[in-house]
Amino acid sequence: TQIEAFLRSNLPLTVVLGAFLLMCPALFNRAPLLYFDTAAYFANIAKAMDLIFPKSFLPDITTVSDQPSTAGQVFSHDNQDNIVYGGRSIYYGALAWLGAVTSIWLIVAVQAIALAWLVTLVIRQLVGTVRPAATLIIITILATTTSAGFFVGLIMPDIWAALAILAVALLWTPSAVPLSRTERGLIYAVLAFSALSHSSHLALIATLLVLGLLARPLRRAAGKGAVAIPVLAIATGLAGILAFSMVVRTVYGQPPLSRPFIMAHLVDLGPTADLIRETCPESRYALCEYADRLPMVWTSVLFGRGDEGVFLSAPDDQKRALVDEQVALLLHTLRVYPVELVTGLMADGVRQLWTLSIDSVPRQPPITAMTDLGFSPEMIRMTETSRLYANPGWLPLITLQIEIVTALSATLLLGWGMLRIAGRAGPTVAGLGPFMAVCLVGVMSNALICG
């Protein structure tokens, strides 16, 4: 009781303890988790730092062997075509760079603190008072039985999609405890950084805002700033994209180039590959040049080399043409193959909703492959010493646990909702319905957007 009272009067301490619990999976692993694209975030920010500061001004980073090396050397990346690619946020890269010049654990700590704070705030808003013991118990369950701890420990912006959903749900949840101005400011900071971290997060926040405005019960229950804060975060995300594009255009003489993910997905689905073979060369798509290589899986379309790919093997002007024609290709495919395209996209969205595997995160790749991707020697050594690297057989077991917990949670949630509709669930927490509605719609919207 004394500990509970102490924590109740020291909310930041509850958040710090919760963050430590969320970091435990990564701490047990002895290393944060890396994904293939992690190196690209480091490489992009290293380019920016090379432009801003002379190399002598870059802080030294101490390697595992205690030999200092500059950030530019650690994050060396092959830039043979002088093209700056979009899609790897320079803003999340800034967080990654801060972690690299201090400790890579800083990134994990920031993500853990953000999630622990939001969970603590959610419980206070729903219950009406700070409940440190309940908060820490819930966070422990999240850290040990769900994917939360793994995504907190992943050096990728993925966790910020979940943080954005929680933040929007907080704004649209009625509560007897109004959010303070400072709390609303921090919620804006979470949403803005999420929007700056990945374009899909920007689309997710916008989708939740539009759906919230269309739902009359949610609109009536919305708290102060429920519309203004997401709008401001969306504007911040768009301004960040525009600023990055302007800087790149000024420095390199051409705008950043996004990879044609939509085109690659359309080809992978099948109908667009059929469309290209049937209409080329009359349709004059840039993709017609590669009609004889189709069909092709999306990874090969984007990253395959030579005759085994499309985008990487294309000249610079053709790369931009492939990107620019994506919307036209999508609309043309929708007109010719509406059923196949819509059902294919919906099926991928459903598959994404159930993509809970962590198998592809802490890989056990050949060290040469990690070097080729641009990972620093420090990160390679860190990965080699991790428990998941040494025990890859744990990954399917962890994935199975996450899937079972998620299935049970979804079943219980569905049953509770049906009892509520029938009026048999008894009294419930005020505001829980709107909060759950925003979270569920957010998870499904994220799956459809990413899928």
C-alpha cells in the first residue's frame, strides 16, 4: 500500500518502471532487434550529417573493439547513382543517429517510455485515477505475452503506428479526468513524430481522423483537441516531407525518389502483369520495357538485379517514370480487372492483419550480408552476441505464443462486445467502448494501408 501511494504521487516513476518492463525482452536478448531496412535509416541520416557538418565535427562512435570511428565511416553506404531515395524517414533516422552516437539502447528507451506513458494515461483516463499497480501488471503482460516488447526493441519506426493509434484513441475517449495542456502537447508530439517516421503512419492518422468525424457517437464524445491535434500532426508530417524534398532538390538538383511499392504490389497480385502483357507497347507504360520479365514477386520487382528485377536495373529517368505512372496503372488495372484487383488487395490486408510473426526481425543472416546492407561492425557484433541469433529456434515458438494470445484476446473481446449489445455484460468502465472502437479500427486500417 505504501509503494502504491508513493507511485501514485510520482507518475513519472511509474512510467519509467513500465518502460523498463517493456525493454526486458530486448535486454534479455542482450541486443535490440534489427531488420534489413534498419541500415537504410542510418545511411540516410549519415548522408545528411555529412552535408551539415564537416567530417571532423562528427562525433566519434566507439566500436566494440574500443576503436573510435566517425559516423560517416560507420554508416558507409553505396550511393553509386547519386539518387536520394525517399521512404526511409530522415526524422526517424535522427533518433537512430542520436542512439548511435550515445547508445543504441537510447532508441529502445524512447520507444518504451512513449508506450509506457500512453498505457499509464489510458488506464487513468478509463478508471478515473492513477493505478500504478494495475498499470505495471498490464505492462508486464504486454511485455511478456504480446509483440509489444519486441517492437519496442526493434530499431524501426513500426512501433509508432501503435503509439499513434493509442494517442488518437485517448483524444477521442470521454473521461472524468481531462487531459492537461502538457499531456495534449505530448500527445501531439507522439502523433507528429509518428507521422514524420513513416508515410503509412501519416495515412493512418488521417484515416482515423476522417472516420472519427464520420462517427457521430465518437464526434459527440470527443475531448478537447480531438480534431485539432491530429490535424496539426498531419500538417507537421506533410511539412516534414516537403522540407526534405526541398533540401534534396536544392543539394542534388533533383527531388528524392520513392521506390514504386504500389507498382510492385500490383505486379505481384497478377492482374497488372496480365494488363502489361496485353496492352504493351500500345499503352506506353514505362513498365512495358520489362513485360517479358513478368510475372514477378514484389521483392524482385524492387530489389532484383539485372534480368531478375525491374526497378534497380532501370536507368534513372526510367526509374522516375515507373514511380510517376503508378496511379495511372492502378486505375487502369481497376477498370480492366476490378474483381481480381479489389479481392487481391483485401486479401493482402487481411493477411497483414494476421502477420504477427517476428521471424523476419532478429534474423541469423550471413555476416557478409549484413555488411553489404550497410550495418556497422558494432551492430554486427551486437547481433552475433544476442540470444535470438544463437537460438533461432525460439522465433517460431515466440510467434506461436503471440498468435495464441492475440486469438484468445480477440475472442474474449468479441464475446464481451456481444454481451454488451445484449445488455448482459453488467457495468463497464466509462469511455471503454469509444476507446476500443478507435483501437480496433486503427489496427484494421493499418493492416489495410500496409497490406
